[in-house]
Amino acid sequence: MPKSCLISALAVLFLASCESTGSSGRDESESREPERALASENRGSGAGIWNMLADERKNKAARIAANRERQQSLAEQMERGREQFSPEVRRKLETWWSQFIRQDEAWLQSRYEWRALGEAEREVLVENLLIVMVRAYEQNKGEHFKRSRAELFEMGPTASPYLVAALAHGQGDAVIRRHCSELLGLIGRPALPSIERAYGRADLEEKMDLLAAAASMGTSGAPDSTSFFEDIVDDADDIRLRLRALEGLGKSRDSGGIPCLLRSLRDDDVSIRKFAAASLGGYPPERVAPALIDAMEAAERARRLNAREGEVVRNCARALKASTGQRFDRASEWRQWWSRR
């Protein structure tokens, strides 16, 4: 199935999952309906509770109808995707997929034959696995959820664009999105190109999700992830993006990110300095100790005017301890020890 069709199908699916799980996907206008009804009651109309119940029935009926339309649209898109394959290939795919669903031992061999057919066939497999993962979560079928998740992980780079699409298009239940993010983190470095491409087109919340996925890669994303995080720390306008990128740099443990972390120790924003200090612990003291001592000393002076500077002091002290094995409470003590070591 072409990627555009697949992503569109996933959008329908993930929107449907929002409603069926009854979580973060509920539209804000729905949540305000009881408020409007109660406000009507407070105005003395005498019919507020009945208006509220009537509104709830209307909203429920509208959601059921919308969900039915989305499911039909998804089925039509799936059918259009099937038409690109010959009857023989379709029979193979259907047989193999039936083996997966039945947990047939033959699937252990069939999945490799499926993946060997070509890109379009692999995309269909990714799509089916994503659908099973979503539905298994909705229906509390843990075994199907674990199996589909494991298969997606094994497919690595092939699955990455579709997991990224689930995050970059802002669709789906928060828990499902978390699982997509975790999968990308497990896949690691091969998923980074898809994340970076999607990041430039995403809105703020979607960028936060994409950064969380990249940060969860930890050391497996380095060193490729370092420049991605550095650009965001240095250039992003929103403080939340910069903090998430600093978190990613710290988790990567890539020494190539040290210069960016050291620059961040001199940032005007106390939160940036706090996160940068926390991320520098454990690196060679020759590279980080002088800057940490300077930052700790500056934060001690500024703490008289801003209590939050105390967090910078504490994180600098912890980072210095992690890097040196020593323990002191004040910057002057650290400086004295450093000069005599």
C-alpha cells in the first residue's frame, strides 16, 4: 500500500482508538456540553439536567456515527491497497496473516518470506501489525499486543516511518502513542532519519513526542542523535523543546555533546542550566569540572535573589561527585580541591 494511503488509514484508526478508549481523544467541545447545560440550569430555566442528558445522547449518537464512517473509510482504503497485488500474492499474504493471528508455528518461517517479497508487501505487514497492536490494547489482549509489538521491533527501519507518522500527525490515545515512542526508542539509530524528517513539519506537541522518542534511544541513538539535539538546544524558541533536547543529549552519553552542554551551563534560563548540569555527571572531570565549578559558584551568588538557583547548585555538586568521586558542599571547596589535585 502506498505510504500516503497507509498514513491516512492510520489516521482514521488512531482517531477511532481515541474515542473507543475514552481518553485524551475527546473533543473539547464535548467536555464543555455539561458545563453549558449546568449553566442553563443555574440561570433558572428549570430544565438544565434534561438539556444535559439530551446533549449527552446527541453527542454519543454522533460519535457512534462518526466512528462507523471512519471504520468504513478505513476498510475502503485497505481494499484499495489490496488491489495493487496479484491474486496469488494476496492469497499468500492472507494465508500468512492468518498464521500470525492463529499463532501457527508456520508463521516463524512465513514472516521471513513475507518480508522478502518487496517494499509494498512489507508495508502491508507493518500496517497490519500496527492495527493489531492498537486493537489488542483496546480489547486488553495482552498476548496479541506483545506479539505485534515484537514483530514491529524486529522490522526496525521498515516500521519506523509509520511509527513516526503516528506521532507526527498527532493522532491516537496517549498510551498508544507512548508505545509507538518506546518502539522507536528500541529500534534506535535506524529510526532517526524518519524522526528528523517529521520534526520539521510537526507542531509543538508533536515535536515534543518526536523528541521523547529520540531521547528514549539513549546510547543506541548516538552519535547520530547528537547534532539533532544540539541544533534544537541552540536554536529552538520554546524552552520545552530545548529542555527535552538537553535530556536527549544527557541520555545519549555521547562525548560529542559535551560542548553544547557546557554552553548551556552559561544560559540565562535557570532551567536550562539545571538540566545541563544534571546531564554532565560522569564525564571525564578534565572536560567538565572547571565549567561545573564556575556554574555552581555563579548559582550560589544568584541564589540570594532566585531560590531556583539552588537547584543548579545541587545538580552541579552531584555532577562533580559523579565525575570525580569527591564530595563537597560549596563551590569554593570544589575549586580548592581542583587546584590542589
